[in-house]
Amino acid sequence: MLKTSARLLSLLSLLQARRDWPGALLAERLGISPRTVRRDVDRLRELGYPIVAVKGPDGGYRLNAGRDLPPLLFDDEQAVALAIALQIATTTGAGIEEAAVRALNTVRQVMPARLRHRIDTLQVTAVERSTRPDPKVDSGVLMAVSAAVHAREVLRFDYTPASPPAVPGDGAQRPPRRVQPHHLVTWGGRWYLVAWDLDREDWRTFRADRITPRTPTGPRFTPRELPGGEVAAFVASRFQGSEGTGDWPCRGEVILDLPAAAVSRYIRDGVVEELGPNRCRLVLSSWSWPGLAASIGRFDADIEVIGPAELRDAFGQLARRYASAATDVPAPPRPTP
């Protein structure tokens, strides 16, 4: 038979797993008598857990939401951080999704009503994970943005630019951004807001660590449909530089004097076709034509451009730039007197 402390933890775990438990079923699951179940329930009540008796033919017990979070005693910020972490864990693909959902439901069940309402407004979509350091985002910002998303209310905020203005003070008079917030997402270790920009009349993504929300929020709105209809594909396509099609904006085709096997090991998103023992066709995409030309130029081989003309022009631009760099020999240092 389990010791009293272990038995109490097992009983609490069962009470958190479902809404109502018949007393006889709890006794059977724990391998104890119904009388011992009643004593253990009284012990948990003494620790602060709001367990109520359920009336019915068999009788039973229910763990209600309490005024506090006994005995863990989380403060509001800790509870919000826990909810965020558990929501992200449900979409990590690490095999812990089901356990994370159960843990989130368990924590939510014993939260006070005011905090439970705040947690229910937090809906997060994790698009991709990254190993790079994450920029710090204030939890209050995440809660304000997610509350606007949940309430479908226009959000006003100040947005810090990626780089400071060339002239100090230039950014002081910038009006606040006005958007219809649709999704709060993570991508590459960063938080982003996906929203319809009311002033620019287009979809935009905003770094959450650069957002300073203003109050009060604006009027309610009817949600628009994202291009493509799926937030993960939309965000991925935006960071690839396209307008929601899922493709890179620049796509070209070349023939390399190299075996296909030697090229394919370094190409993740392109298509390599073997044309002969030492010849292959490469179709590759990038965010710009010079970037695409530079990516292809890393192979130590002759290149034949099939198309388009923009790729051929980019090779010419890089050729002139590299030739200039090769002939620009710095002057020798002057001798010291």
C-alpha cells in the first residue's frame, strides 16, 4: 500500500484528471477503502484544496477552483509564464504535446476565476523554434496583445523601428499604429503579431518586443481571412519574402559543370537534376537576384544561366563588383621617419 504522502499525491492527481470521481472508483484505483478515501480528502482540504462532495447514488468528489493555488502559491506573473510555456509546448513536436495539454488543464482548474479568465484569452501559435537567443518580451505586452486578439478589438501601439532614426528626435512624432490583431505567433525564437494594418490597408507582421500597447483599445472588428487561410504558411512565406504564395520571390535555373551528387548535398530547398557524369541542372530560389547569384557562385564550377534574365544581370553585377574588389590594391604604408 502507498504511504500517506504518496497516496495523497495520487489522489490529487486523479481528482485533477476529471471533473467528478465516484468514491468507490477512487478507492479501487488507489487500492484503499472508501473510509480511507474520505480521510485523505479531509487531509487535502486542510492543505487548502477545495474538494467538494458530489451527491448521487454512489457519491463522489470534485476538485473545484480555489481562491489561491495551494500549496504552490503562484503569483499572477508566474501563472501567466507557466500558461505561455505550456501552450508553446503543445506545438513543439517534441512528443510532449498531450502531457502539456493535461498540465495546462490541471493548473487552470485550481486557478482563481480572475486569473483563469486572463489565461483563457491567451492563444499562442508556435510556428517554428530556434536555438538563437530570444529577445526579451514583457509578459504584459503579450497579455495585452493576446487579449486584443481574443476580444477582436482594434489595437493601438507605438512601434520601435529596427534601427534608430538618422536624426535624433525624428521618431518622436510618429503616430501610433492601428491594426486589427489576428494572431500572436513565434517564429525563429521571436514573438510576432500578425495583423491587418488599418492605415496601410495590408497584412503586416510586427515584432512583439518592439510593441508598446496603448489604452484603451479600439472598436470590435470582424476578422478577415488570411491569405492562404493558414497562419503558419502565411508567416513562413512572409519571412521568405513573398506575398503569401509560399515561394521565394527570386527563382532561377542554371547548369553547373559538377556531378549532381556533389551539388545536392549543399542544396536544401533547390532541385538538382543529373545531366551527365560531371554536369547537372540546378533550380534554386532566394530573397534577391544578387543573393541567388552569390549562392550559386559558391560552387567551384563553370555556370551556364538558363534563366531568367534577372539572374543573368545579377551575375554581371557581381562580376563587376568582384573585379573591382580584386583590382583595388591598397597603397603601401608610408615609411616611418
